[in-house]
Amino acid sequence: MIVVMKVGAPEDEIARVSDEFSQWGLSPEKIVGKHKVVIGLVGDTATLDPLQLQEISPWIEQVLRVERPYKRASREYRHGEPSEVWIETPAGKVGFGEHQPVAIIAGPCSVENEVMIVETAQRVKAAGAKFLRGGAYKPRTSPYSFQGHGESALGLLAAAREASGLGIITEVMDTADVEKVAEVADVLQVGARNMHNFALLKKVGAQSKPVLLKRGMSATIDEWLMAAEYVLAAGNPNVVLCERGIRTFDSKYARNTLDLSVIPILRSLTHLPIVIDPSHGTGWWEYVPAMAMAALAAGTDGLMIEVHPNPPKALSDGPQSLTPERFERLVGELATIGKAIGRWPQPALALA
């Protein structure tokens, strides 16, 4: 349920109304929009009459029920306004959001060694990326595949951050590792295989770093948004959704089916920012540029692209990785589209 306050509602009246709702055993959450303040009510609201609630204060304009099962993730919860997730990086704040420039995340699937990760970070930073991706802990289908270097790779990501000024996005797989990953990462990634790991969702929701939540390989949109609800309900409002391709009946020509239709669908359902991963979504570097440009034209808020200095020798996901040279060319092509749709201003991606 949401309570929409009238334009110009005094702060003390908003506080009084919130206190009254708290006394009823509800959890009021103040959401400041462009023109109005909305109070989101979380708790047992099934028996409450919206018309009676409206009589609490002359400054209440409207009381509405949120019909979606994912309350906090619902666009209704913010009265139709998109949210923005801002991340502190060494180079300044970078925002993910519907009205912000598109943010590019780039880097290898796995952190292999210091020379490789630092070189990649510097190359993608020069081309226009604002975040470095790189796995320290890697969930793999086969137990014999490279699983990442673990905790030692976190130190290498920290070195790459210092050398390049990029923000760091890396995956956390276990609740026991959340604190140590959060010490290095600017954004904690929950991977596709862990989208339904509810203990992990609660744990990352209880800490303050933003969370990049990848869609599960066979997850419906509602299931994905309910996973985001776990993070939001635990107290972390900074969630970014990432589409990385879903499993369908045809895997002969592409690793997954990249579902670009989620961009307009999510825009109608949720206020959360959206990122598209065309690398995992296709599995082959040849298809990545086309899908990245299509995602940008469709309205994504960010792109996650795998880049490796020598893809044939990559320890994981080499076939879907662009070389730094190909990545640089792609960013130039993306800039043309981004400027045409007003998502690539100067300075390109960061807020000074």
C-alpha cells in the first residue's frame, strides 16, 4: 500500500503520518519523488480501508494498494517513478537509472593473474567503461572447470581498481564470503545460479553495497522480481537487475536466448535499473556487438561485456569475450546510438 502526499506537504506532517502508521504495526518508508512524497506501507494492510487512511491527514492526496506480490520492487511502490542506484568509484559517482547515461561494465569472466586483470582494466577504462567485472569465485557447471582463484583474486581486483580508477563488480557465491567480497567490491553480483539462494539474497540485502542481481537461467520475470524483493526487504534499496540470457530449446547456435523484451516489460513493472549482458546471453563474441547495440536502442541502463586480452587462452568463457581492440570499436558504435537517444552525454558516463 502507498500513501501519496500532496505537493508541498510539510515535513513535520509527513513525519507525524509516518509515526501514526508505525504505531499500527506497519513499516512506513518515505520515498521522495520529483514532485511528491510517497509513503510506502509494508506489513499487514489487507484489512485497512484506503478511504479511512486518507482521513488521517488533509495532506494525504491518495491511498493506493500495490497489487503486485513484489511490493518494494513494484513500480507502483514509487508511484511510477524510476529509482537510481549511485555507486562511488575512484573516478567519482556513477549512476544506473532510466534517466542516467548508460553505464558500461567490462572485463574478463575470471581474474587470472595481476598482469592480465590490470591490463584489461586499463584498456577498458580508456575505451569508456566505468566498471571492471571479474570473477574471484566462479560457479561452474562442471566441478572440473576453473572455479576462480577465490580470496587471492580479490586482492588482484583491488590492485586493478587502484591502477585504473574503475569501480569493481564481482560475484559473491556464499553467505560466508559476503563481508570479504564487500571490502573490495563496489557492487556485489548475485549470479544466475544463485538467484534463488534466499539465504544469500537476505545476506547481501543486509549490507550496504549495491547489488547486481542476474536473472536465473530458467527464471520467469515474476520470480526474478521476487528475488529482488528479498534484497529490498532485507533493507538494501540499491538493486540493479541484469538480464544474461535464459535457457530455451535451442542451444546449438547461441549459449542462451537473450531476452531483450524484458527491457520494456520491466519498465512497466519495476522502478529498478536494468543491465543487459550480451556476452552470456549469446556465448559467442561475434554476436555480442549486435546484441549490445540492440539493448542500448531498446533502453537498457547498462551493459556488461566480457573482455579478455587473449580470449583463446582465457581460463573461462573465452569464446564470448571481446579483445580490447574489438571492445573499443564497439564502444564507438554504441556512442553513436547513445547520443542519438540522449543516453550518452558529455562527460559520457560519470557525475563529477
